[in-house]
Amino acid sequence: MKATIIQIGNSQGIRIPKPILEQCKLHNEVELEIHKNKLVIRALGSPRKGWSEKFAAMAAKGDDALLDADVQSKWDEEEWEWK
């Protein structure tokens, strides 16, 4: 599909047809990235979406314990200072 670059105030832009917006699930905000001289337009996702549910599931399984709770290094003993 071809699109024309148009003037939008002091900037330029393209009009994206509604079917493409719907198919790509693009809404109010998008992420723009340049990759090998190509413009990539991606739906803006929430980077931590679903974390609460995942952490709750881990806690329910008892899989949320610290893995290094009983590990101390020489640095911990000699260099670390509480203030």
C-alpha cells in the first residue's frame, strides 16, 4: 500500500487507513523505532502488564523466595557499611 507524506503543522506525517490501525491494534499512542533504515510503528504496550497476577501466582506456589538470601560474599563482610 502506498501513502503520501503530508504537512501537519510544522511536522510531516502519513494517514494510516482505519483497517490497518484496527488490524495492528494501534490506538492513541505508538512506539516508533528505526531498524535498518526502516520505520517500525508498533502498538505501545505496558511493559509490566500482568506482573501483579504473575507474582500472586508465584506466591501461591511458594515460588517467591529469595534465591541468595543465605549467600554472603567477602564484599558484604568487609566493604559494605550501613549508615
